[in-house]
Amino acid sequence: MRIDIKWDKPIRLKDGAKVNQVYYCPGLERVSAKSGVYIFARTFGNLVVPLYIGQAKGLKGRITQQLNNVRLMVGLQQADIGHRILLVARLKLRRGQQKKKVLDIVESSLIKHALTQGHVLLNKQGVKTSVHTIKSKGNRSSKQIAPLTMLVERK
């Protein structure tokens, strides 16, 4: 299945103390009400590190809910140094594609990719996702199948 998503320009989150929140999103009006995925992340120099990955049938409404999720926002706040940003991607459904199924595939793929890159996510009720590290030794053939280090989500 071919899936198309369109990423919007990142939005930098601001300190929300003045509005009685941990963070607020000054560019929230730019976020679509359509279906898609979103990532709360941190930036440090050119590095972008995902902290939370989610999906929504209505992006603007869901992101507003998440900004009011104290447990998640405190988890973002307690992550390593860097600016907090919001990345948003809208789905571009093709004929015959089911919105829920496509959202599940994209969100799951982004989470799995982030975990294999060694990023720790707050996706389970604001709790960091644990990973196993698998170290591998072998020959040239085995290295093509199993890299020297693999990171996989703990179940």
C-alpha cells in the first residue's frame, strides 16, 4: 500500500505558565482539523528527537487535548535540553484507503522507527518506552540481515 503524508512547518512550543499550562502552542491556529499524525519533539542544534508520537482523526482537537495532558507535558518538560516543537503531518488518502487503518500504519511505523533509532518515547501514559539492545557478532552475510546493534521495543 502506498501512503502519502504531508508535513507542515514545525511549530515551536512556548512556556505556558502565563496561560496556566506547561506548554502552549502559538501556531495552533495553523494546524488542520483533518486526519494525520503529530510528534512532540525536542531540538538541539540540528538534532530533532521525537518524544511523543500520536495520531488523530482531527489534529487540532487532539493536539489541544494533549497540550492539556499534564502528565505528558511534564514528561516533555523533563526530557533532555532543547527547544520543544510540534510536528504535524496530514494524511492524503488514496481511493479505497481506510482512514483508521492508514493512521494506525503511519503512527506505528513512526514509533517503531524512532525506537530503532534509540529514541525513548513517552507514548504509554507519559511513561518512557523501554527498549532491548541486541548486540550482534558475525560475518559479512549476517551483518546484512542483522546490524551490529539493534534496538527493539520491550513488551
